[in-house]
Amino acid sequence: MEILHEIGGYPVIALLNEQAAAGDEGGLYVSTGVHGDECAPPWALLQWAESDPSVLRDVPAVMIPCFNPVGLLENTRHDGEGVDLNRNFQNSQLPLIASWQKFLEGRKFSMALNLHEDYDATGIYLYEIADDGSPGDEFMSACQDIIPRETADLVDGSDFENGMLIHEADRDDLLRIVEEDLGGGMPEAIYLYLNHARSSITFETPSEMDKARRIATHLKFLEVVSEYLRS
């Protein structure tokens, strides 16, 4: 365990298995709790880790179980200083982000997962940035019996199909999206893809749906990703 930073008296921690601590490349990165009003992902990650998944012994793995502890306690999107972390992962002026960037230096992952929730969503959806190919539909199919897929064609201003937006990687295009569509603020998923991961996936559940179903959906998502990485 490494403490990345303390905010409001609460530590933001990173957990590494032996392979990741030794600096091995590949494997899995997972973060939850970037937005404090999205509470199902941290609970699902806790339940998944407590189930002793074999993937945590088989491949390098890094988990950040609660990126925004003050936001989680206060049920707010922002951190304890009014910052939306998911528009600031390029911002090394923020002490937490600077520590996170330093922690990740030299690390490369096969897959990075960012687990989120969406107040406006009516179903699950997935956004993936990948070098080539995508297992996203396989992951969604495993979860859709718990919560159906989002049916909207437009999600957060982007065109989705069957609950998915798969972005074939193009660095210049990603930087254009950050500058033109996101006002210069970089989400964790894009930063990870540009610097540390061959595939970066954001998975979302509708935050106004029953909490137990949302937790179960994120738990199933983690399970099916684990099976994929071990295959």
C-alpha cells in the first residue's frame, strides 16, 4: 500500500500486488471514487477484492479504491477543495494528481478501468479507448441482465451505439477532444491511455437506480474483465 496524498485528513491510497510492486508491465489498473457522489463502484471493488480473485495473483495489478474520500463522505462530485478531479488528471499543480502521476511513472498496463456512475443515465454504458480491437461488447453482455444497456444515442454529447463508444486510438484526436469538448480538462481514462495503458475503459451505471443492483453490476464487470485478462 502506498499513500498518494491526504486530503481533509483522509488518505488516498494505491494498492499493488507483488508483480506490480516489482515493476512488471501489463495487467490491470482499476480506480473508483473519483466522483464522490458515485458510491457503487468503491463498494463493488471492495467486494471483488474480498472475494480473492485469482487475477490479483496472476497479473500485475494496481487498485485505487477511493480517489476522492472527502467527496464520498459528502456525497459530492468534487473533492474537498471544489475540484472535479476527472477534468484535472493532466494538472500537476494539484498535489494529489502530481503524486498520482509520479506513482505511475514507468508503469504500463494492458487494461485500465475507471468505474463511474451517471445521474442522467437510464442504463449501463461503456467508453473505451484502445490500440486495436475491443472486448467492450463482451463485457457489456455479461452485465446487461442486471442493468440493461443505455438506449440513448447521445450520451454526454457523444454518439453511442448499443451503450458503447469505442474510440480507435489517435493521440491528436484525443487531445483535440480534451481541448475542444472538455475545455482543456483531461479525464483519467484519456491520461491513462496516452501514457500508461493499451486499453482504457470507463464503465458507468445509472446512479439513480437501486444501489444493490448497481454494486452487483460493477462487481460482475470486474469479474468478466478478470476472466478476459486471464484467458
